[in-house]
Amino acid sequence: MAKTAAKTALRLGLLWPGGGAEQEYYQFAEALDDRVKIFLAPTRVGGGEDDDHEVEHLKQTARVDWLLEAARRLICLKPDTIYWACTSGSFVLGRDHALAQVAAIEKETGAPAGSTSLAFARALKRLGLKRVSVLATYPEPASRAFAAFLAEHGIKVVHLQWLDAQSGWAASVMPREKVIAGARAAAVEGAEAVLVPDTAMPTLHLAEELEAAAGLPVLTANQVTLWDAMRLAGGGIRVKGFGSTFDRLDAAEAAA
């Protein structure tokens, strides 16, 4: 009897700005029995290791030519999508620049593209949520830039707090207790969900704790990145064990 061919894994090419959360992507793929394959291409980042969350440095990180430089290295791996896995480097110059980044990557590589900030906006639209709390790792200026980006998409930030991590590396070692406490404080009246931007901070393993602390849906940067990247790559994979976000989004997509 001939063997049944295994379903081809989704191939996700991620443009990665650094920080200390890349292990989450590999753990995610393993949890899905490798039905997803992850390929990371590091990008250049503005500033130094201890100040890359400064707005002027984030504007450098957002440079389209730097993104294309990394994207070209992924072409030979034949990814189903090439994705800018960075929140701050996609929101810092606003909605139009975020869209321009994606358009440039698609033109250069021929692969569907997206970015973490646009994934937040898409996920909220799909879930019908318009009023959110934000628990940002960044200093105040970058945190307010994220709120401004959301406003461009018709999303109102009813509560904004920042944990003042000066860099992605600082965000990656943020104490768990501080993040959980921040989620609890974000559960304010009028908020329909809590957003936790910054792909540099590991959050997949905390998803259920964050939701329990907030008593609200919690959408983290790495959750929406993976959800949207899989969607662009062809979808069809159900995700369990990383909070309710994937289930909520899958149900909303199915109902659309």
C-alpha cells in the first residue's frame, strides 16, 4: 500500500529585529508537530543594544531598504510568506509607512507579506474590538506612537501603560511578575481587550496567565504575528495551548 503523503508544512519567513524571544517561534512550530517551519532573517536595527526603543532609532529600524536586505536572504528558502516580525519597527512611522513596508517586501520577493502592527489592527477588526488597553514594553514616546498607529485604524486606547524597557533585549528579560501585574492593571472599565506589543518579549507561554490576570482577551505581538503569517501562508492549522486568541481569531475568520 502506498504511503499517504504528509501535508506540506507552512513555511514562514520572518524578518527578525533581534531581542530574546526567537525561541518562541521554534517552540510554537514544535507544538504544532512541525506543520509550520520557521526561517528567521535578522534585520539591521537602529541604535545600540541598550537604546533601540528610542523613537529616532526605531525610525532607522523601520527603513525599507534594511528590510529588503534581509528579505532577499529568505527567497532561496521558498517561504509561503515573508513577514516583518516587529511591532515598533512597523508602527513608528504610521500606517502609510507600515503599508509601504509590506508592499515593498511583496514586490521584491513575490511572497505575501505582513507586519506585526498591521496584524494587531487586522486581528482587532476581525474580532470586532475597538476599545483596548495597551501594556507596552517601550518607553513612553514609543508607547504613544503605538497608540497613534491604532487610532489610524479606528481603535481607541482607553488605557496606556509602559514598562520602560529601553531596548528589545531589556524587554526580553522583563520579570514575569511585572508583566502579569501590568495585565491585571490594564483591565480597566471600557476596555474590550489588552494588547501586549513587542515581539522581543516572550509571551506565548504566558498567554493563559495574562488572560486570567486581565479577565479580558489578551493579544500579544507574537500571537498576532504567527496568526497572520499562517493566514498569509495558506492557513488551515488549528492552534491550541497558547491562550484563547488563536481560537477566537479562527472562529471569527470562519464566520466571515
